[in-house]
Amino acid sequence: MVGIKEVAEKAGVSVTTVSRVMNNRGYIGDKTRKKVEDAIKELDYSPNQIARTLLKNQSYLIGLIVPELSHPFFSELIHWIEEYASRKNYKIIICNSLQNAQKEADYLTMLRENRADGIIMCSHTLEIEEYKKINIPIVTFDRIISSSIPYVASDNYHGGELAAQHLIEKGCKNLLHISGPLEFDMLSNRRADAFQLTCSRHKVNWEVLEGANIEATYADNWRFIDENLKASLSNYDGIFCSNDLMAYTLVTYARHMDIQIPEELKVMGYDYHSFTRMLQEPKLTTIKQPIEHLGKSLSRTLIKQIESKDPDHNIQPTIYDIDLVIGNTT
């Protein structure tokens, strides 16, 4: 079996130089890099990843736990997380928790046992203490766990505030916010906080209804609307949904009920992911999250922790601003 020593001899360089080329570490001249790459190709050399893991105590594997793999927001987020990690020579293990606490706990155990270098947490069904027990680098999306664990988020409060202000400026007097689950202290729930405070400040009527679940399908959303809003939908002239899939379903349902959009009811969503950008009718009015920046930042923040020579180095949280995208539903 060909080893790294044979590659070094073939290229006429040191083993250290071959290692640097393979791991993309340090400065290597173009001529030297080509000699090493040619030798690797000619000898058909494939490094033993298990041996490298044991030698360096690093697997170059990152665990990524998401609540719903099929949701357009998380599909797009995963794309950018992987894109950045791949450029830094890390591989991603994707774990789909389906908002199930036991599955999430089992995935955490599996990633530790398989020597993942770090974990990106986008699913948060466990109590905070469970995350604090993890003895490898971790970064969270949209949740504050502790001052020693960095997080990445968009400015959810500003998003809720902007949504309420837009509907009020459009003349709405009776507003509803269909929020996600409010049982956990998630940063995404700041949208509901801002919505309520903004409505109160402008002295307009408002209500909050939980139900914009990230794992819900179109059929689930339709059933939720039919069960909870069929009799009262005409009481509202503006509704802010905490994700675009719920907003799209609501627009479709309202038209089915002969409620004119936006003349009688104005509807807003949240995310502006690939599904929303693809829609031609309706063109949703929504709050745009910078999904590319969020994904890359999650990878970058975790890799900084993994590669930091100071284990107590405290990486600060990263919060991105959002934007209002005006469509034809308001």
C-alpha cells in the first residue's frame, strides 16, 4: 500500500510538505504543489482518514442537526454551511431531528462517539443544560445557550417590528401573528415580542396564534388554518406569518374563502428562501433573512473554535440584519 513517504520521495519533497498540500495548510509554491499533486495522482495515493484522525486527534467531521431537512429554509441553509466547510476541508454529517427530543439527544451521542470535531445546532428541543454537557465545540442557530457558546442569528426582533409596521402603514387595524412554538426561549420568538409591542405602540388590535411549525407541510398548514381561523379569518385585515410556507397557504386558503388579497386581507411571511423566490403568484410580501451569510457564518464560527489554540477563547455571537421584500400580498 502506497504511503505518504512514497509520495514525498516521488515528488522530491518532505513528508511535511506533502501533508501541508493535502491539508491546504501554510504557504506552498505553485510548482511544489503541482509536483505533490502529480505524485499523488500517479501513485493513486489515498490517505487513511482513520489514521489521520488518531494522529492529529481531529476527524474533520462536523455534525449538523436540523429540525426539518425538507424545509426550504433549512435546505438552503445546509447548502451554505456545507459550501464553506468544504472549502476548509471539513465534511458535514447531517442529522434530521424532526423536532423530536429523543432523536436530537441520540444524534448528540452519536456525534460525540464518532469523534466529530464540532456540532452546529439548528434544532433545539432539549433543555439548555443538555447542550452545556457537550464537551466539543458547538455553535447554535437562533438560540442562546450560554455566554461561552457562540450563536448566529438574524435580527428577529427587527423582523417582527418591520412586519407590524408595514401592515400598520398599509392601514391595517386588526392584526394577527401566526407564530412558531413559543415554549422554548428561541431568538425567533423575538418576532412575536416585537409584533406585539409595535401594535400596542400604534394602538391597533392584535392577537398571537401559535402554529407556524417548521416541520408542517402545506396540508398541515391548511388543516391548521381551517381548524383555527375558518370562523374568524374575516375579523383580521392583516396577518403576519412566522414563515413563508404558512403565509403562502394562508393566501391560498383566503382566496378559497373568497377573501380578496390584499384588498380585504394583507398577508406577510418570513424567510424569503428559494421556494418564495420561485413563486410567481402570489409574490409574497415577506421578511428576508440573509441565508447565505447565516450558513457561512455558522461554519466559520465553529471552525474557528475547532482550530483555536486557546480552548477558552470566547467567540462573539453574530447577528445579521433583515430586509423587507414587498410583494403583492400587502
